[in-house]
Amino acid sequence: MAPFPPPPTAPLSDAPCAELLPLVAVIELKWLAAGVGQHLHVERMQHDPIYAREVLAVAETAPHAALRRTAQRLRALLEGRDPPDARGGRTA
């Protein structure tokens, strides 16, 4: 699994990512990623859609199934789609 992008060095954008990515889901991703030695910047995940997409792209390739599922749910939210449910199907 490739490393996540580095922490921010520039100011965060005012993109509406925070409205799309609930804090609890980003925290879940953070802890699952930490379990496989990856670290992400929570605030940047919520305010920088480019960073969020890069992190999710890496997380979706993880060998850890729970990390992949969480990344897939967050990507769906970021893209305005219905996220898959916890079992891998679509929500109603």
C-alpha cells in the first residue's frame, strides 16, 4: 500500500468537503489507517477534496477489508452518491 499524501503545508481550502465527509467517518478511517501504519490529517480530509481523493485512492487498495470499505463509503459521500452499507451493498 502506498503512503498517504504528506500533511498540509499550505492553508486549507474552503471547499465544502466537511459537509460531505462526516467527522465520525473520517475518524473511523483515521484509526483504521493507523492500524496499518498510515496517518492522515483529519481537518485536511474535511477541507481539501484533492487530498481526500488521494487518501481514499490509497485506502481503497489496502489489504485491510474494513479500511477499504470505509474508504469506499467516504468516496461515495464525497462524490454525492449513496454509500455502500457496512455489508458492501447499497443503502436504500
